[in-house]
Amino acid sequence: MQHKWKRLISYYRPYRGLFFSDMVFAILGAAVTLAIPLIVRYITTTVVLLPGEEALQIILRLGAAMVAMVALECFCNFYIAYYGHIMGAKIEHDMRNEIFEHYQKLSFTFFDNQKVGQLLSRITSDLFDISELLHHGPEDVTISLIKFIGSFLILVNINGTLTVITFAFIPVIAVYAFLLNRRMKHAFKTNRARIADINGQIEDSLSGVRAVKSFGNEAIEIEKFHEGNERFVESKRKSYWYMGLYNSGLGALTTLVTIVVLVAGASLMTGGRMKVADLVTFLLYINNFTDPIKKLINFTEQFQNGYSGYERFLEIMDVEPDITDAKDAQHITSVKGDICFDNVSFKYEEKQDTVLSHINLDVKAGEYVAIVGSSGGGKTTLCSLIPRFYDVDGGTVKLDGTDIRKIYLKDLRRQIGIVQQDVYLFAENIMENIRYGRPDATDEEVIEAAKLANADGFISQLPDGYQTDIGQRGVKLSGGQKQRLSIARVFLKNPAILIFDEATSALDNESEKIVQESMEKLAKGRTTFVIAHRLSTIRNAGRILVLTANGIEEEGTHEELLARNGVYAKLYHGR
């Protein structure tokens, strides 16, 4: 716990100046609020008894002083509202950078077990709650304590009896505010859950809009949305009910305090035990001890939200990346492309079955190897071990004779180009999507890569050419066009090793031919692994591996494997 607090407080360190100035102005503003009623009391008890001219001059001077104090309080409130929030935003900015950078370090194993929406909430709403706590928490507690304790000390010195009567309401206000605040919190939590449901439903419906329209189910989607929207309104109604009770109840209790103070004070005055000026002072101080109670109760909720968000933040930050550079890792600038699997075994998680068991495979630089087998046989897994998306459980994967765990990750992955079946394109223009293969590439190099990938033709026919916006995930392009952009990226990257993961399996025949031609052009002179779904696309491969649960069960050319009439022949003939 102590470590957590130290770590949380450390986020103030770069903004010490802002934090301390924020606290100084918070204290100053609270002091001004306490001082003004005392000046009013001094005027009404002492100054008014002085000779007319002298009294008037003092009243004018004190009036000017109070105006100056109000201006100071106004500045203090502006400072803590503006610069305090700026400090909170900067801390939120630092924490968001930290968690996003940490996300980038984590391996596929981590992301395999997470939902993107949950990860997103930790980087948005959770961090907002933390920044609100770090900004408002210290100043709210400081202001509240100064006002509360200050009011009590001042009033008890004026009249002890009325102070006791006044402060007797504090437990009632505190209990009422606490109970209603808890109910409101629960209601607003339900609101957030309902709006999350609506957002999820909207995202689901809009993402699947093609399926919705193809089945003609627009009316069903509208009905589902209406139901969710009605539930949201119902939850809002409940939260507003408690909010109404909270605000009206506290307002009534504050007014009740005023009435009781007035009646009790007037009674004391009739007995000669209190002056009018002291009663006026008491009435001026009522807000000074009711407001802190509200603030402190709000702080308890803010603390719960902020600290629970902080714990969720730490949950992610404490996840250690399982794929890291070894202490004795070495840099590589160029490679031949020899790949060796030496007695490699792998499984995704401890309790799961082994996917690969004792695999031995040598692939020489520039060799073109096709990997086939039934779905779930480990083809993609085998290739995912080469760029260290996952680490082996047993054995070694070597690049040019060096264990890939002894090579810097960035250097290793720079030498490997991957073209997958499901191409991911960013919501950028075509130029920037291709340039992703090598961010420092010139426009001319990008265009040359597109030409090599047989993509320049269709790009040139688009309205804005290479500047054409392709929409989320490249929705405005066909499957074949997206695949050619993916290949252009790899041409630009110019790696020594290629992995084609069922790159043409989702394409029509015409697109497949064009993409296949681009792939063959890209593969020349590079060590290439092709995971094939359509066996017709790898008939000319120099070497075909048949991967099953038993490991590499068959190996050879297309003709050799057909002649063997084994697993490959069955796959090829669809038996």
C-alpha cells in the first residue's frame, strides 16, 4: 500500500511548482472567506459606535479592503480552477503516455486474453478519474478543513452556546448527504453501464451494417436500440430522483440551520446574552461550515473512483512484458536469412495442450517453403515464433545460427515482412498506409513499392490518387486492393525473410492471380514461408511441409507428396 501511495504522489513531482502554488491560493482563498465576516462584525460592533466622520472613513477603507479581498478570492478561485485543472491534465497526459508505451511493450499473449474496450477504458475514463482525484483531492480537503475548523474556532469565541446549537446540525447534514450521495453514486454507475450498453450496441450495429442490410433487419436493430434507450432513460430517472432529494434536502437543512440560528440568537439577545452583530456574524458563517461537509463527502466518492481507477492502472503497469530483449542481446544490420527450428515445442498457456512438439526444421537463405495442414495444426503458430510474437517453451529458433532471443527485437523484426489474410489498414490515406512499412521513406520510394506490388494502377485511378482516404480498416477498397497495399508495405520494408499467412485465401480468382504475381515478385531472393489454404497456389513451391498434430509429417515437392499418397494427397484431393 505504501509503495502505491509513493508511486501515486510521484506523479506530482514534475509539477511541484503548480501543486504548491495551487495549494497556496486554495489556503489564501479559504482565509479570505473566513476573514470577511470578521470585518463585518468589527464594523457592526466597534466602528458604528465611533463619531460619524471617523466611522464613515473607516467603513469606506474597510469596504475597499473587502472589495480587494473579494477580488483576491476571485483570482484564487480562478487560479485553482484553471491551473489546478491544467496540472491534473498534465498528470493525466503523463500517465496516458506511460500506459500506452507499456501497451506497446506487451506481447500477443497479453492481448489474446484482453478486450480492446477494457484496455481503452483504462487509458481514458480511468485516467480522467485519477487526474480529478489528484487535482481536486488535496485542495478540497485543505479548503474544507480550513473553513470548518476556522469557522468553529471563530464562532466558539463569539458565543459558545450558539456554536453548539449550530454545529449540532453537522451530524444530521453529514449523514443525510452521505446516504443520498451513496444512492446517487450507485444510480450514476447504473447510468454509465446503460450508456456503455448503448455504445456497444451502436458499435455492433454500425460495424455489422452490411449484415443488417443484407438480411433486411433494420427494424430489429431499431427495436433493440429503442429498448436499450428506454432502459437508459429509466436509470436516468432514478439518478435524477436521488439528485433532487440530495440538492433540495441539503438546501432545506442549510435554510433550517439559518432559521434555528436566527431564533436561538434572537432568544439569546432578548436575555442580553448576545449582540446583534454577533448574530449577523453567525449567519454569515453558516455556509462556511455547511459547504465543507458537502465537499468532504464528494471527496470520499472522488477518492473511491480515482483510487479504484489508479489500481486498475497499476494492474496493467505491473504486467511484465514476457517478450523482452536479453541483457546480452546483439544488434544485427543485415542477414542472409537461414532459419533453423531446433527441437522447438510451444503451447499458448500453461493449462492448454501443446501446439508444436519437438519441431526440427532447416530453411536455407532464399528458400521458398510452403506450409500446409488442417486448421488448428500450428501453421501460423510456427511462423509467429520467427519474429518472436511468442517465445518457445522448449528448443531454439535460430537466425543465421544465432538464437533469436539473443537478437534485439527491433532488429529481428526489421528483417521480417508479414502479409496476412486479414490486412490491417489505418484510417489514413494510401501514401501513409504504404509508408508504414518504412516511416522515413520518400514519396518516390512509396510509389515505387506500389508499382512493384501491382498497386500503382488502381491507385492512380482513384479520385485523389495516393492521397485518397481509404476509411476505417480500408473499407473503401476491395480485398485484392488491400492485399496489394499490404505487399507494397513489405516491398518498402525490404526484409530478408517473408511470411505469407494465407494471404490469398479470401480473394476471388482474378484478384488472387494479381496478388500471387506480386507475392512471387516480392519473394525473389528472400527466405519465404507461405502458409497455404488453397493448395493450388503452392504447386510450384520448391519445398512443401505438411504440419499435423504429430509435427512435420511429410516433406517434399508437390509431385513427390502426391506420389506418396499420404496426408498431402488427401488434403489436395479434399478427402
